[in-house]
Amino acid sequence: MENPLDHRSFIWIINDADKLVFVNDAWLAFAGENTAPQLTASLVLDQPIWRFIQGQETSYLYKQIFRRVRAGKSPVKFPFRCDSPDCRRFMEMQLSLLPGNAIQFMAQILRQEWRQSLDFLDTSRDIPREFLKICSWCKKINIPGRGWEEITAAIVALDLFGRHPMPRMTHTICDACHSAIRLELNQESDEKLNSDRTRPNATAPGEGGRP
Ligand SMILES: [Zn+2]
């Protein structure tokens, strides 16, 4: 189903300690329209951005991206998905370095598609027993034996609407997103090593702190 594209720009800024120091009105409105109706500027400002990023792998990748932006490689731009239960949103985020090692995030919706409501995306529901892996970046779901596919394909393949209770979602990174981001970060690392010969034993990003 087609619908008018949302042209708002969602902007937020973190300081050098990764705390939110600015969110624009569109960001607050967007949050209110989706999962957090009571969110106000006073509730989110001065909070670590890590409170709003789910999943260890996702946090790890964001840390690498922040490092890249603060190394002067800004702006960094990448596509991501921010779905609600009834809408698939294809978005783009751009990170820019501001004075004092602050980082500005600007997100826009490139495309959106409405769909039948997907109750299991509501992560506030606490349903134990089963876990489905969902990629925090592209929102694909891991179908056992088949790999990463769109949510709509997973509904059919796993008969999600026919099962009670719905499986619980666990956020992770799919193989394709992981490879793409690691490749980008490794290129960045190579450039840095080539220009910085005082650190011959420096490790590539991510080799510490990963299981
Ligand atoms: Zn992915």
C-alpha cells in the first residue's frame, strides 16, 4: 500500500561521553508515534545513547562507527531499518562530527511500506520458550535451515501467525550486514595503519572484545 512519504529529518546529538545533548522536535514526535508515547526531551537528555541501542553486537558496531567519525572520517552514511508493527521503514542515517568530539545523527525515511500488523515486533511482550533471531540493522529474520530472510518470508516459512505464543525476538546482526560493516571498518583500519607507522602492533577494529 502506498502512502505519502514522511519527509521529516530526525536529528539527535551526543557529546564526547556518548550522552544525548540534543534531540529535535521531529525525533520526539517520531518516538511518540512509535514505541514511547511519554518520551520528552527532559527524559532523554543527558542519558547515555547506549540506553537506546539494543543488543551487544549492535552496540559494538556503533562503537566502531563512533570511533570512525571521531577519527575525522565524517560524515558516515548508511541505510538501516526502523520498522513499526504495521510499517516497514527503509531509512538512512548520517553521522557527522561536531566540535568537541560530539556527533550529530540525522535520519530520514527513504521509503515505507504498510503491512498487516505484526504483533511479535512488540518487544515489550515477554513470551518465553522460543527465540527468533532478528538482525538489528536490516530487520531480516534467521529462518533455521534457510538463513536470513525478510519478515514476510519468515511469517510464511515459520507459520508465525498460526503459532501461540509467538516466538520471542532476540536482536543480533545477520551475516550480510556483519560482513559489510566489518569490510568498511577494515578498510578504515588499513588506511589508518598505512598513515600511522608508530603503531606497528595495532589490531584491527573489533579483534578485542568479540567472542
Ligand atoms: Zn542484516
